[in-house]
Amino acid sequence: MLSIKNTFEDRAKWNNKRSSTIFPIYLNKNNDQILVFQNYWKWKNKIHDIKFILTLRNENSIIKNQIKININDHNEISVKKYFNINRIFKGQLECELVSGENLKFPYPALLMFYKNNYGYLSAVHSAGRHLNKNENISSKFYESNFYCLMNNEFSPVIHFFCGDELKKKNNYIELSFLDEKNRLIFKKKISNIFSKPYCSKIIFLEKYLKKFEIKKIYNKIFFIKIKFEIQNIFGRLVVGNYDKKNDALFLTHTFRVFDSKNKNLISLNKNYKSTGFIPLMNSHPLKLIAKSYPTNSSSASNFGEYIIKRNQSYKIGSGIMKTGMNNKNLFKIGIDKNEYKIIEFKDTIPDRVNVELNYFLKNSRHPTDIADGVKTCYQPRKSSQWGHGVSKKNYQTFIIIGNYSNLNSEMVGEKVSLTIFSNKKKIVKNIFIKKKSFKIVKLKDMKSKIGSDYFSWKVYSRKSNLSIYWLSFNEKGSICGDHAF
């Protein structure tokens, strides 16, 4: 696999006139799904020639409907409403954008909210997709890195989908269940999932496990590695946990597992003050636990733990993050205060290190599961970032912006322009964020201010070294969020 540096260099050469993704669809009297996105193709890249097509298939690959969407500045699309679904429906929604101009990225920045009538929301952005004709990607996938629960009220769930070609020998998914010490608990193979190409399956794992297997992971800390081989897809999966009591889905996406043969490591050089860092930012009433699963390339990396106060960093600890197959522990660290903490590496580290951000409130039924990673020195800078939020009644949204960098030359104050908008209203905020600091933009009563159930936002900055996350939550404990696009 290409190193992260070469991967980003390769991205600059991409030429794609089709961009797509697939979301699992789970509709019934308790659940709807809201597709939310903004027209960043227009404001970011000046692309106006674009068609947006939604194709709804059931799990047996039958197309129920196909709709062409007119793209507005801000978009929120109820799957139930647009496809006139008034019954139980399970399947997949393929979102395709086609243009005469170069869209570059073959996957679009779309967000799906999973709305439950008992008052819970979950959100996941674009993950897996069918490949474009110009893409040559291995059909073998090894995925993991998500929060798993197995008890009376929750069961892990995996959305698995097939491409335009189905080989009988590959019609299976292999699961490895591991404990918090990275020890194998058991393996499970689920076969004959698909009957033909373009099928999909929402796999509620409790239904596929035997009683003695469930007992081994019941109320335990564990994680799952998923191995499969499917042609002509990009196999990033939408996964998470199913709330059996409330018939609700809490979803995220997988990250790749890197085996011991992968030697893509990065070392400190004179241009950078660190090889990478993890920004941990929190504000009352939220709490945060960050985790990294032992699924990266093998390495033992020294880190320093810093608290950021008054634009200064104060070292409060140090340690070693062991990654890869030899790691015997999940890396885990938490914050329950108004705090900005940096985990900084000045040692050799893998060029890809997964980090899962679990934000929650004291009464949350399920935390967020934001899939992110260490901010390495080779990641490209962004002068524009964007995302969304929930403006439904009783919800508030935090947009959290951190100013830190692997480069000393970027350790400067940032002038930030934040625009919050729907198709009815626009709010512009100009913010100055001092170096080594973070700001939290706290938004309340947005329904009356913005005129829609969800909203979009975009940020422009100068030095473009910002880390941005958003969280939407209510007093009931419902919470969802993501990193910025």
C-alpha cells in the first residue's frame, strides 16, 4: 500500500467525473433517515455542471426507485418522504454525482442522520461505494476500529454490500472477535449472504451468533476485525450498534486493519517539530474518551501528554503507544472537563493510526463513534472545512475548533470566517483563535434562527492547520457528531 505521503500526492492527480457512496437503509414506523449535505462543489471548486442521482435498492438488489435531485446550497432529504416509504424497508441507498468536470474525489462529502422516533439521532458520513471504471483497487478487505456492545439492550451491526460481480467462493464475511488485550476470543464465518450482484445485508450479529459465542462477549470489552473479498467495490463499511429496546441504529464507519507486513512508518525530520498529534477537546456538559485499537502497523512510539492553557503547552505526562499485532492493550484516554489536551509524538510512528472519539453526556444511551486518526506531519493543509449540525427543538450544537500544528511556522493565531446557513438564513461569525488554543462555537435555538431541522456550516482560515469537530446533543442524552470534511 502507498505511504500516506505518496497517497496524498497521488490524490492531486485524481481525475474522476463520478463520485458515489452507499448508505444502509433501515426504515419502519420507528425510523427515518435524513441525507444532509451542502453544495461544496459550487462554493469550493466552482463546479456547476453536476447531476445527483439517488438509487434505492432492497436487500435483494431490486431497484425500488431512482430519483434525480436538484442540489441546493443546503440539502436535507427524508428517505421516507422522497421515496414514499410507508412500510418496513431494508436495503441500500446509492448516491451518485456525475459531472462533465473533474470532481477529483470519487466519494462525496455526504452525511446520513439516522432519526429514531424515541428521540435518538446518529450520523455517519460517506464510506463504501461501487468503484469508478478508472479505479484499480484490491478486492480483499480487512476492516475494524469501531465501538462494539453486546448485552441485553445492544448488539453490533454491520452493513455488507456486493458489487456488480459475485463470485460464489467470496460470498462470505469472516469475523474475528478480540478482547481488550488483543487476544482472540473466537472467529465466526457467515456464508451465502448474497444471492446475486448488487445485494446488501444489514447484519444484526446477535442473530448469527450461537448462545455460547454471545456468552463469550456478553457485557465484555471487545472489538471486531472483518475480512472479506468483493469485486469492484471500496469496502469501507458502515457499522455500529443496534439498540434493541428502542429499535435504533448508532452508526460509524470502519478503518482498515494493517498487518505486520506493512512498514509504512514516518520519522521526525528537521522540517517538523513532531511526527503527529491527537487533539482532544472538550467542554461541559460533554465527556470524551479517545481510543486507538491495535490494528495499525507495528511500532512502539513515545509520546508526550500536554495540557494547553493560555496559549502555552504544559507537559503532564508521557508514555509509549504500542501499535500493531504485538500490542496488548487498547490505547485509551479521557477528558471530562473544559480542556484542550494534545498527545504529541516526536518519535517514529505508523503513517496511519486510527483514533475513535466517543463523546457522551452522563445520561447518554450511546456515545458518538467518530472515526478519525493521528494528525501526521504529511497530511495536506486545508484552508476550507465544512460540516453540519442539528437544529431540531431542544438540540444544541458545539463546533469545536483547535489550533495546533506539527510545524512551528504554523503556530500562529488564526483568523477564521464561520458561515452557518440553511436555504432560508445565513449567519456569519468572524473568529480569532490564538495559537495553541481552541474555541467552541455554541449554538442554541437554531430552528428559530435558521428555519430548518438541520444546518450546514463552512470555515475559511489562513494557515489551514485547524482541527474541527461538531457535536449536536440534547438534555435527554441523545448525541451525534463528526469531524469536519
